[in-house]
Amino acid sequence: MTDLTAQNPPDRPTGFACVQSYLPSLDNSPGVYRMLDAESRVLYVGKARSLKKRVANYASPGGHSPRIDRMIRETASMMFLTTRTETEALLLEQNLIKQLKPRYNVLLRDDKSFPHILVSKAHAFPQIKKHRGARKEKGGYYGPFAGAGAVNRTLNQLQRVFLLRNCPDATFESRTRPCLLYQIKRCSAPCVGKISEQDYAALVADAERFLQGRSTEMQAELAKQMEQASDALEFERAAALRDRIRALTQVQSSQGINPRGVNEADVIAVHLEGGQACVQVFFIRAHQNWGNQDFYPRVGAGIEEAEVLQAFLGQFYDTKPPPNLILLSHPIEDADLMTQALSDKIGRKVELAVPMRGEKAELVANAARNARESLGRRLSETVAQAKLLRGLAEAFDLDTPPQRVEVYDNSHIQGAHAVGAMIVAGPEGFLKSQYRKFNIRDDALTPGDDFGMMREMLTRRFQRLLKEDPDRETDAWPDLLLIDGGAGQVSAVAGIMAELGVTDIPMIGVAKGIDRDAGKEEFHRPGRRPFALRRNDPVLYFIQRLRDEAHRYAIGAHRQKRAKAVGATPLDDIPGVGATRKRALLTHFGSAKAVSRAGLSDLKAVEGISDSLAETIYGFFHERG
């Protein structure tokens, strides 16, 4: 990869003339180009099979969409990187788009990970559970699923049919009698020996065959086993097999779209309207619909479906393995190049297709209909949200309707497990990917000191903003702060912001009225008298929703922190003692206190604890004592 960047001299022209000035220094190498404005902000990142030919397309007026024409006119300089192949250029282009977020590129804003089902193989009786993140645990991974709801539904179905355990290993080891799941026929109770290891392994194998899409042959085998059991007068076993067949049939009939001719595919359709785009993705795995998810990439006016889809594919599969088949609603410009890039990524052939007839075309049509309906709902909600933001600006004398409202709250119980929360709302509603929680770290705070907690939270938030974006070039800076509290809280926040040198962001304190009744809220602003809104004012309901969402998120974060603390033990602080060794120690001794009192020889006797680690554990508690 070669950098051909030439810094723009002060006298270099802008617009089309600027683009033309670079042509003599370019050749026909593949690579990536960047277009920058007069402030050196990246306007656009693109890739080219031939840099010279691609830049030449931009060099003369005419033949450009209004969006591209506007982009060229803003261009004050360009940067170039050559690559060995066009595939490398494609990958580099997508990485730079995600990193730089250029204004004129299509940008996938919510590129989250998707959950899988994990059949853990680290235990003699494998556990089946939901998994998200890196694949560090040994076992079989099946997915992706569109969301937690789709995973939970499938897990419930698998429990009904295959009776696999979902309890953690520590719970499994400590049980002395079957749990409720055994009583309601959702688990085979391997924890207390109700099933042999061999028979349980057979259930696990059947569950994995189901997740691989081999349910038809499995159903035929179960029917054959039931007939054999009946002929052998093993009526109890025959009845159990009959129940499994019945449950399996119910699962298959309840899954909605179940394509017979498509074993594994992502179905991706785009719909454009009103300068916005919705991309709908359906996950088809094992001939089953494992849910769908909609995305709203940032696009500009005048963009076409092919460009949106091409950008979406590159960014969506940047962190996710693609399936063997990707069905698209519209053809993309560089289909062969994208196919090569995705195939290289996973080491096997990936096919891109735009089906015109048959079952695959029906799948795409269904995704397109969902995209159209989802975007219609979003546009309606955006209109309503914009009206509320205008009302908010009028009610609180703001210069313009806020595009980013940050709401702060904290949660604790008598100062314990204190956590702060920030939620964000804008023209598109709640921006949940922007939510943040703050574990309160200052041990010097008086328990229950809400002012101190707010100080720490805002200081950390705005110190980071000042460090990462001091010139406020991104949309990460808020236009309005909402604080859960009255005059004292607002005064404290104003003082904190003044210390940080951020004094131009309006802030509003939301306090319950005299009767602490919803609908009688008082609003406080620095240096002004408090006031209230009419009880039936839509803006009042909007602020209540914002405050309640912040309260909900803060309480949820607090509960997570408290639950984690409940399961914590001094063993967590010992170097070399992870989850597996911690479990072995607790199983052997019964409690962390018993571990702390154990002798060195007793510690060495625990399975999985080496002599050196036993000495570390013994020394840890001896020094602490």
C-alpha cells in the first residue's frame, strides 16, 4: 500500500479545478481516495479500480447527481492510497468510512453484534445457552439470530423437544434434587442422574442436527424408534418419543417463514423514501427463519439503492462472517468484487444473488415489504418527534430545536453500588446505542451524595468530549441537558460546567412539584425563576418520557452492578484464579471463607489447582489476614 498524498498548497483551487489539478500525478493503480473540505474534514471516501479514471470522472461539471455535485464543489484537497488489488481497496474503503464517518458516504450507524446459541462442550453434560461476543468457549455455535427474543424463543423450543439443561455449571454441580424444569418436562435432569451420559449425548446430537436443518431426517428416525419401542412393549419410552415428535412438529409449524429450498442465507432488502433508507435483514439458517432486523444507514438525497446496498454489505460484514448465500433486492455495482472480498474473509465461496422468481424471490419480496413498512413508521415517528423538539425549544426559549438531548440520572441504595446513567434522544427518538452508564468511582463521596455523583458523571463525560472533539466537529456534543432535580441540582451542574469551560449548553432541571405528582413538575434553569407547563401539554409528556427512560436505564444499570457484587468473592482478586478455578475451589470447600482458612496441602488437593497456584492462594489470604 502506497501513500500518494500531496498536501494542498495555499493557492490550490477548490471544486472541479481542485480535482483536475491532481490528475497529472495519478496512474491507473487501484486504491482509495479521500475528498476533503477547506477545513481538512473528510467529505467522502471512495475506492477505484483505476484512481486516474475515477478522479477524472469528478474533474468536469455535468453528469453528476446534485449530491455529488455539491460534494465536488466543497472539495479543497484530496488524499490517495494505492493498493495491490481492488479487493484490498474495497476493504480499506469500508474501514476508513467506519473510522472517519465522512458526510457524503453511506454510513451504517448501528453495527451491533448478534446473539448465537451455544451448545457448550466443556462439560460431560453440555449446557445450551445464549451467547454474544467472542467465541472463546468450546462448543457448537449456531446463529446469528436477529435478537435476544428470537434466541429465547428457539431455546424454549429446544428445551421442550430435547430436554437439555440451561443451568450454569456451578448450579448443576450443587443440585441434590431436580428443579422445576424437570417437573414441567423441559429438562432431563442430568444433574441428579435422571439420564445417563450416553443418552444425554444423544439428545445433544439431535439438538445440533435440528439447528443444522436436519429436522426431517431426525423426525423420521424418532418415528422409527417409537415404532420399535411399541413393538417391544416399551410403552413408556414410546410415549416419550411420541411427545418429542409432537413437540418438534409444533416447533416447525410455529416458525413462520421456513423456506424448503434455502438452507442458509441472509435476505437483504432496501427501501428509499424521503431522503432516508431502511435496510431489512432476514436471517435464514437451517431452513428456518431466525428473525429479522432493520437498519437505518445515514444516506443523502439523490442516492440510489445499489450504492446503499454496496456500502451496507461492506460495513455489515466487516465484523461478522457472511453466510454462503446473500439474497439482495437490487443488484450492486461491484458484485464480483464484493463476492471475492466476502469469500476471502471466510475462506469459502459466498454467492450474491438478486432472485427474480421462485421461493428466493418471495423471501426478498417479504424483506422489501418489511423495509417499506418499517421506514413508513419511522418517517411518521420522525415527524412527531420533530414537532415535540420544536415545542421543547419554544417552551424553554432555545434558539433552535435541539438535535441531541442528554438526560442524566443516578441510582443507588444508601450510596451502595452507585451508578450514573445518560440517555440520549434526538429527531429519531431514543438513541439507545448512545446510552452510557458511569460506575461511580470516588470512594470519598458521602453515601447518597447525589450532587457528588452528578459532578463525577458530568466531569468524566465532558472531559472526554473536550479531549476527543474540542472543536465540536461531530454530533456527539449535546444541545440540551436535562437533569433530574431542582434548583440545587441545576446550580451544582452549572458550576461543574463552568469549571470545565463549557457554558453555552442550555440545561433544565426537572423537579416534582409540591405534591410530588406527575404532571405538576417544576422546571429550573440557571438564573431564572422556576415555572411549570400546562398539565396536558404534549411537551410535558415528552419530558416525562425522557426522565422516566433515564430513570429506567439508571435502575437497570444499578441492578446489574448489585447482582454482580452479590456473586463476587475475594477469590476474584487472586491472580490466576478465573471462573473455572473459582468454581473448583468453591465446590471443594463450600465457601470463600473456607478457602481462606484452608491449609496449603488442602489447596494443593483441589483438582485444577497447581502447587504454585495453591501457594499464591495461601499467600493471598495469609497476607490479607
